[in-house]
Amino acid sequence: MDKKKARILIIAEELEYDRTSCGLLNTKMTEVLSQHFAVHLLVGGRVGQPIFELPLASIEQVKLQQPTGWKLLGKVPLLRSLPEKLTGFNHASYYKLQQWTKAIKHKLAKDSYDLVLLLGSGMGWYAHMAFSNLLPYAGKFVMSIHDPFPMAILPEPYNVPIDNGQRQLMKRFNHLVEQAAGCYAPSQRLIEHLNPAYPALASKAVVVPHLAHQLPFLLQPASPPAEKQVALLTKIQPLHSSTHFCWYTWVLCWKGVRPAILSGPCCNF
């Protein structure tokens, strides 16, 4: 008789593998884990936004609504900036955070899991921040750290001044690190950069490089549509191209894509 698979709840802010780097990385991690464990996925998305299916994972979408009632507050500069300076969240992000918290709380109350895995997306970190609202958590959870957080921790010249809002975000994140069963980051350099702000990382963080893993379900005719498969498998998809042009220099972008362009027709844009 087969041994019962451990149940993992993956909370991922994004799963759009054809649009963003974090969506691709989150999908790869989910697909790999689903080959060995019973994976249940709670993923974010706008209302009406389709999500892609993973053959071996159970997927539930967080239906995120826009904060229509607070539009007037957003038009007043002081009312718009004050909450973020005090708490780290503006009106819209706080509304989104509450929706995430409610969805995670409902999911954990409905089912039991052997492990919870928190996957982030860009500078959002809603999965992590929402989960921090539910601490202490009786079970085990592991958090992925893909970038420095919050923005005050970014290296110069991209960091912002440390105000009370940034301190509140750091306090939340530090609480997560201290409570987590483990943390992982794509590089040792990132861990070392974060260690002064989050000392518990020294004993909890491990390096898990970005997965160079082909997604097998892209080859299946059922999902996604055939024309999207062709686009995904035969074309290069530049990610963060605006970063190269705006923050660094177009020369770095050209150095990155030139070898691929010269490698042959299979790497068309």
C-alpha cells in the first residue's frame, strides 16, 4: 500500500508563468513539489483573471476586489500617504492584505496541512504579510525570500529612508523569520545582505537556486492552448527589460540577449 503523501499548502501571490519571472519561478516550484507531495495551492489574482492549471496540484484562487470605497481618500495627499508612513500599507494595499488574510485563515480552518510554503512576488509580499497576521501558527511553515524586504533594506541607490512604516514592515518580517521552520533564498549573497536586519536567518536560511526546470504540462495539448504553447516554447520572453533600460544600461540588456539571438532561429522574439 502506498504511503500517504504529506500535504503542503503553497500560498503564492502569483502564478502567471508566461508574464512575470516570479510567476514562472512559483509555478516551477509548485510543479516540482507536486510530483512528491499532495500540493494545494492558494494563489492571488484579480477577479475575472484566469489562472493556469497544474495537473498534479489542487488550485484555489483568492478573489481580490478593488477598494472602490476608498478612492476619495486616495485623492487627498495627506490621507493617501499618512497610513503608509505609519503602518507600511496605504489604503489599497491594506484592503488587499485583509482579503489575503481572510482567504488564508479560511483555508487553514477548513483543512489541515503538514507544511505551509509562502511564495512571494516582486515587492508585494502579500502572502507573507497576510500570514504574519495569523501568527502564532501551530503548524510548520517555510518562507521563500526572493528579494530584500522591505524597500528600506534594498541596497543603495534603490533603498528608501527608514520611517515608521518601514519599521513596521521589518517588524512583521522579522516575526515571520523567527517563527518559520525554515527559510530559503536564491543566493548566499542575499542571505548575508539580510542577516543584519533579521539575525534568525543565520540559523534558518538555506540557498535554493532558481530552478532550471522544464514545465512538462506545457507540452500537453489540454493546457494551455496550442498557440500559447508554441509561443512559450519557441520564443524568448524578456523579463524585467525595463529594469535594464531604466535602472542600469541598455548595454547589459544587449549583452544578455545577443548570444541567444545568434544561437539560431529557435530563439525568436
